[in-house]
Amino acid sequence: MSRDLATRQAGFTLVETLVCLALAGLVGVLLLNAVRIAGGASAAAARAAGAEEVQSVRDHLRRTLGSLAQRRPDGRRPTLRGGPDGIVAALAPDQTLERPTEIAMTLAPIPSGGAYDLLESRSEAAALAGQPAAPSSSEAILGRIAALSFRYYGAPTDGAAPLWLPAWSRPDRPPLLVEIQVAFPPADSRRWPPLLIALDAGP
């Protein structure tokens, strides 16, 4: 075997080295694109999960507060007391919602790790009369929110024109509408359009 042939077989030529570098670069580009696509898919899945969570909470609040439109069996209206940052409402019995007795539901934000959680608590309806009652159940129905606010549309007294109010305390009827606004932290991709719930408190 000649010396030149042995030298050629001992290592890569310049062309072979360039081909290897080109292939390595192509593989790197393909891997980078795969990582980007996987990251985009993961972000899209997280956005979809967040949107589904928000929609589920909105539907739950519509069903729950919407039941205030129903009168009690004795014809009286359900009671609602609310301020700019929380609500206490009496929910009449409703067999379709598996609610055999009247309960008081409270919605309020609670601090949680530098943000807030929207907490729903349910207790005996006596809590509306100012009597202490231990919650029978509490659940954070929406986590990691930056702010929560409520407004109420209705007539503050008989004969008055309906208007938007920061608080509601009429003992004889709930407002016509409740608006719930939720803000998320800046880096959070979830969105909450203002939620209007009709309580239909007609005469």
C-alpha cells in the first residue's frame, strides 16, 4: 500500500468535513424547529385549558346566580347582599341542581401566593341575617387572579330609576343585573370579558 493511499484513508478530506458540518447543521435546524413547534403546541394547549377553565367558571356563575330569578316556595324573592368585592346570596331550593334546602353562597377573593383566588363558600342561609354560620363547603373556583369586582344594576328604592351601583343591600329583591369583572396578572394568557348575569327581578 502506498504512503499517499494510507494518508487518504487515515482521516477526512476537506470535502467530507464540509459535508459532515452541513449535515450536522441541518439536523440542528430540524431539532430547533421541532422544539419550537413543541413549545408552540404546549403554549396553545395551556391557552386552551385556561380558556376552558374560565368558561366553566362563567357558566357556573350564570347557573348559580341566575337561580336568584326564581322565587321561594312562599313567593318571596331570594336575597342578595353585595359590595364591590364580594357577594352573599340566598339560593332557594332547586331539585334540578340537587339543592334540597336554601343555602347562602358567598363569593369573595382570598389572597393566595401573591395573587388571589375566587372562593365560593356555601353555608346555612341564616348567615344572610347576620348570624354566624360555619361554611359547609368552600372551594377556590378560579385561581391566580389579579383583581375581582362586582357592580349591580337595579332600582335602589321603589319608584327610583334603575342605575349601576357599587353595592346592593335591598332586602326585598335582588338587582336586575350583576356584572362580574376579573383581571388576570399581565403574564397570564387567560381573558375574562365582563360577565353580566340577569336576575330578572321584575315586579
